[in-house]
Amino acid sequence: MRTSTLLFRSAFVAIVVLTPVIILLAPLPLLTSHTLLEWQYTRPSFPADEFGYTTEDRLRIGGIVVDYLQGNATLEVIEGITDDEESHMADVRDLFNLGFIILCISLAVVVLAFFALFSHTTFRKKAFIALQRAAQVTIALQIIGIVYFSYDWMRAFDRLHRVFFKGLNWMFNDDQVLLRLFPDEFWQATAILYVSVSVGLAVLLVIVTSKPIRRLFG
């Protein structure tokens, strides 16, 4: 009996810990999509490239970068791209691939843990409570992130890169390809979209695991 209870408690903890990971990583496919590029580059407020890229140029070249992140292209076909830029994009691709792996593993563990709790009538409501707690943790983390990045965007953006990337191959001049494709305004809008999607998922999870829904399952 004690062993069984310990297993169910472990399942509860796994859901609370790993569900925020899933919610935070779930928008990754959107961040590596042509849809994001089309939305960004066709926004009226998106800044023009002072060195000559047109919207069509950005969509074409940015599309190559997206395809590279998805493993379907090489950056060598981009005219003017430097070794540092290629090195940084290789780091970004590795980071995204790791993120997808973590997302898949976390999702598999949470699904198994949820059904382990749900299949036992004594712990059925705990399965929903665990998901709700996890969603609340995610919202809290996002609020902290919003406050931190809003206080000093550039400093926070710099520290984020220093955490995830070694060296300084992510620092570019204004006339280099990656900054012409992805200026600061691109990342600010992307951050807003990312937070909106992840917070939206967390809020939705809070709603579908609320007491009225839990009552439906006994």
C-alpha cells in the first residue's frame, strides 16, 4: 500500500514539475515557422532594412534560416553570411532540437502520470489538481519573466543569450545578415506572441481542470 501511494505521489509531482516545461516549450514549432516570418515581415510597424533587404528578400532569406532550423536547408546559400552567424545558428538549431526532445519526453511522462492517477478512483481528482497547480506555476513564472524583461529588455535579452550560448558568436553588427533579418523589433514582437500563447495555454488548463469539470469525473 505504501509503495502504491508513493507511486501516485510521484506521478502527482511529475505532473506539477513537467507540465510547465511542456507549456513553455509548446510554442517552439511556432517560433520556427514560416507563418511567424510572414506575420512579422508584413506588419506595418516592422522596420525597413536600411541596407537594402526588401520584404520579399527577408521572406526568402528568412525562410532559408527557418528551413535550416528544421534541418531542411543549408546557410551557405545565403550571400554575405559570416562564419560567426553560421556558428550561432548551429547553436540555435542544437538548442531547439534539445527543446523538442525535452518537450516530447515531458509530454510522454505527464500523459502516463495523469492516466496513472486518473485510473485510480481515489486519486482521480488529484490528476486534475496536479494539472491546475502546474498551470498556476506556469502563469507565475511567466509573470516573473514579463516583469524581468519589461524592466530592461536589452539587458535581459543579453543575459538570456549568455545563459544558453557559449562565447560571443551571437553578437553582430547592424549590417550583418542575421540582424538585418531579425532586428530587435522582431524579437520583442516574438516575445509578446510567445508569452500570449504560453499564458493562454496555462489559463485554458486552469479552466478545464476547475472544480465544475472535476465533478464530472466523480
